[in-house]
Amino acid sequence: MTKSGSILSSGKAPNTRLRARYWLETPADPRKVAETIAGEQSTGTFVRLAPEVEARAARCDAVVESVQEVEGAPHASLPTARRAGDVPVRRALIELSWSEENFGCSLPNLMATVAGNLFELRDVTGLRLLTLNLPDGYAARYPGPQFGVTGTRRLAGVRAGPLVGTIIKPSVGLSPEQTAAMVATLCEGGIDFIKDDELQADGPHCPFEARVHAVMRVVNDHAARTGKKPMVAFNITDDLDAMRRHHDTVLAHEGTCVMVSVNSIGLAGLAYLRRHCALPIHAHRNGWGYLSRHPALGFDYAAWQVLWRLAGADHMHVNGLRNKFSEPDESVIASARALAEPLFSEGLPGYAAMPVFSSGQWAGQAADTYRALGSDDLIYTCGGGIVAHPGGIAAGVESVRAAWQAAARGQAVQEAAVGNAALRQALDFFGK
């Protein structure tokens, strides 16, 4: 792998600066506030230092690369201690950059740089991290996704089309044996992918090891009889030593995927797991709303997903079209596209991750998802859209798969339903 400071295979010098773009709102001059942010997040201090010290520190100053002012507003989006919320505010798109010498190749310290105290500055009444561009040196320390699309397809035995998946429901309350019975029914129904709900971990009513043993017994039996082995993403979210132990349990039972709630375990937790992991890591984003829902605060997905791909996520949730949450469809598609964007300069690994569509999905969104994304390299998880299908689970799986096949052919879903009873039932039942 290319090391920091070397020449890339493309012949270009490596990128050695971290760049971050923000949407900024302030009652003050946006350029002056951008300079304040740059100082706060690099060498800034409230008192003057000795001249020779300041001269040495200058090479570590963050740089304000650009300030592009956009239309302001009559009121501030967020409260501030210095000014009332009714004052007019100015808004701008700003870009800052830092030398990688400031924080080294460390994801937690990179996070402290681009998403630290800057959100709390008094002259900031709105700030949102839009995009991140990483120094190439990070490719040497963080290997990123281990399996991605290609490895996931191989382990799941799905060469073409999306992985049609579902979630164990009810989220909690089932015993290991009851969970295994549901998984057996899903396997018989032709499912490609099954995941724990993020709330199901290692509770006393369904201990992790017992659940893995019971579930993988039926999955391995199904694979021995049919040659098809659905991928099951077991939720191993826990403390570091417990996650490692849970991973080893899944691997010992011939499982093919583990799941973690990334906002719960943190960047260091995911990077630790990735170094030990021999299975695809399914990254669940629960808690995403508190990072993103207010448009004047937090993260855009385009910036947030960069950190988790670098830390080692193979699959990442992006919500779904016409979902049950607050996210608009345009944002969902933009998030899925972002997962395929290269993280580093030409000549280094791309670190692509597989998007996971979920939340209120059924056969009816397949055509729009395919048309908007232009790809079926994704996991398409349907809860009620499969389990609540009036014809049963097998019919639910068939309806989703038929809808995606029609989308790939460019055929209208209503036309495809004429010759497919499961799809016709889905349109009649869920389409209402």
C-alpha cells in the first residue's frame, strides 16, 4: 500500500492536507468568523505568544481556502450567548484546510479538528460540515472496507441484483429459539440477507451466543440442503472486548456478517474491530438524526460517511425512498451515491461501501430507486414489505425481487405484475 509522503502510482504527489467545507451562519462578517474557526481549530489562543513560538506554530495554522457568501436570513437559526436570535444573519460556504502534521493519521483526532469546538463559538449561529477531503497518508493506516460490494456478493451468493433483505421483528422479545424459527422461515422464503434490529444485542431474554448458535444451525442446515446461504448480520455492538468475543462467536459458527451501531461504538471502536474482523461489517447509523436533522447544525451525510468508510464499514445505511423518517428522497440518493466516491487520490484504493436501503421499503420503491441510483449494488431491506405480504414471506421476497428485475429491464412495475401474482398482491396491498 502507498505510504504517506510517497509518490502515487498515478505519478502525482500525494495530498497532504485535510480539507473541510462548511455551511456557516453568523451575525458577523463570515470571513472573520471563518478565520476565528481556523484559529480555534489549529493554533489559536487568547493571548499573544513569544514571537519565536508563533513563528514555529505558523506552519500548523489552518488556512481559510475560500469564503462564498450566499443569501442571509432575518433571524438566527441557533441561539448564541452574545446576540439575541432576532438579529439578521449572514450565510456563507467556507472551506478550511489543515496540514496532516497537526493531528497525524488519527481518525479520532481528525474528528476533533473538523467537528470540535467550532460548533460552540459565540459568533456561530449555524454550522454544518458538508464535505471532507482526506490526506492520502490515511490510506496507509486505515485499510477501510474489507469486503465491500464484491465480497458481500460472494459471501451472500448473489451475483446480480440487490441483496433482498429483512429485519428480525419484533425488535426485542424473541428467545433464541423463536428467532431461529423466524430465520428458518425467511430462509425457506428465499431471502438473501437478514439483520438483527439495532436494539437486539446481548440481553438476558436472548443471549448473544445462544442466538448465534440457534440461528446459524438453521442457516447452515438450509445451505447444506439448498446450496444457498443467506447472510445474517448479527448485532455485536458492545464494549471492545465483548465485540471482539461476539465476532469470534459468529465466525466460529460459520456466520458471514456482523453489525455494529457506529454512533454508539465510535470511530476508534470501529477501527479496532476492523483490525480484528474477518467478516463484513454492517454499519448501522441509528442516532443519525441528532447529528443531522437540524439543517443549521451537524453533518451532511457526504462528510459523515467518509469517516466510517475509512474506519472499515462495508455496508452503510442510507435510509430509503418514501421512508418513515424525515429525510427527503433526494438526500437518500445523494447518500447512496456518496458511498461510491473515492476517498483518496487516483492510484489509491477507493474504499467504496455498499449502501443499505431501509425504512418502509417494499416492491413499490424499486423502480424509482434503480432509476435514481443507476445501480443495484445495494442491500434492500424490507420489514413489513416482506413479512406482512398477504401471500406470506416467500411471496414478499418474490414481489421485491420481481420489482427489481422489472426495473433493470426498464419495464413498468404494473406491467410486470400482470404475470406475477406476488408482485400484483404487493401492489394491491401496500400500494393503498
